[in-house]
Amino acid sequence: MKLTSMKDAISRYVQDGAVVAIEGFTAFICFSAAHEIIRQQKKELTLCRMTPDLIYDQLVAAGCASKLVFSYLGNPGV
């Protein structure tokens, strides 16, 4: 099994304009992936998720997203 850092994975696999889904529930939300996308200043992303949450709020606020696709809008603060 080959491992890579989050920094390298985001750099290699998430390009500007990509469709991105960062899934997880409660304790399993991958904050590190979202924060690395923000650090690398990725732009024009389409963000997909069953229920958007705090990391999607952060990605939108950081100017990374151009579109959101989700199935349920009911989480507080979204």
C-alpha cells in the first residue's frame, strides 16, 4: 500500500474547476482535506455532499466554491 500526504493528494487530484465530494458524518468529517483545499486556494469547485456542514461553509467563505450540490439542507448554520 502506498501512502501520500494530504498536501500532495490535494495538489495532484483536486484541480481548479473539479467536482469534489468530502463525505463523513460527525466525528468522521475530513476537515484536513477541506483545510488543505483552502490552503492551496483551489477555485471554482463544485462541492457535492449529502448534507453540507461546517467544512462546506468554510470552503464557500474561502472562495473555493462556484456551485453546491446537496440532497438536504437542514443542518444548523448552513
